[in-house]
Amino acid sequence: MIPDIPLGLAQTCNRMAIAELEIEAAMKRTEDMKEKERIWNSFKILCPNSLFNGADDEVYKAHCRELIARAANATDTRPGTKAEALMVLSHTSLVAPPTRDASALYTQLFIEIFGEEVYRTKINSSDSWKSDLSGSHKDATDELLNTIRRKTMDNSRVIRL
């Protein structure tokens, strides 16, 4: 148990630094003082939950960016983020094979977070996945994403000014 403490502390400090950098970048993108105030106060809602244990920093950055954007726009910060949805799908795939819709949503979220080039290099070099992100699958993946957002809602993730 003791050897995990330094690793956990290092990851916590790293995530705090990422959150601070994302806040700083968002502050530079706006001139609106109300937005700046909401962004500045968003640090407390950026705490990663257990879904992010062992996750790549890019996933956590995407989580921060989405929550900061919601805070800046004064929209609801409680529903799960796309990064949380990606982690739910990732963890779930370790227990059971994903459905086609879950696989399509995972692909969509992975590409949004890491980029298409990383997806092509590390996962799938063909364009076969593109058909899964259109038509009836698009409706199904949107519905699945909304379901995951509801199930990962964090009612304590609210900015109080």
C-alpha cells in the first residue's frame, strides 16, 4: 500500500497542474469579465473522479476543457463529460464486448480527444469506422452518450460564485 502513495500523490499534483494550465489558457481566450470569473472559479469542479485513474493526461485535459467551457458559458457542469463517457466505455469493454453503438461512440470520443491521426496510427488505419458514425448509428451513439452523461452526473460539481 505504501508504494502507491508517492505515485498517487504525483498523479494528483500532475492533474492539478493540468487543471491550472487549462484554466489559464481559457482565461486568455476571453475578455468577458463574468466568463473570466466563472473560469477562475472552475478549479474546484475539475477534480478527477476514479474513472480517470490511470487515464492518459489527454483524456483528463479534455475533461477539464469541457467543464471549463460549460463554466464559462454558465451551463450545467453536473452531467458527465465526453472524457468520462470515454472512460466508462473503456472500463466497460474490459468486462464485456462492446455493442456496435458503444464501439462507434468510443471511436467518436477517442478521435475527438486524441485526434484522427492518433486513431489511425494506434487503432485502425482504414476508414471503415466512418460508416459507424453516421445515419442511424449517429442517433444511437448520441442517445448512448446522453445516457452515460446522466449516469455519470456529479451533483456536487457546481460552481458557487
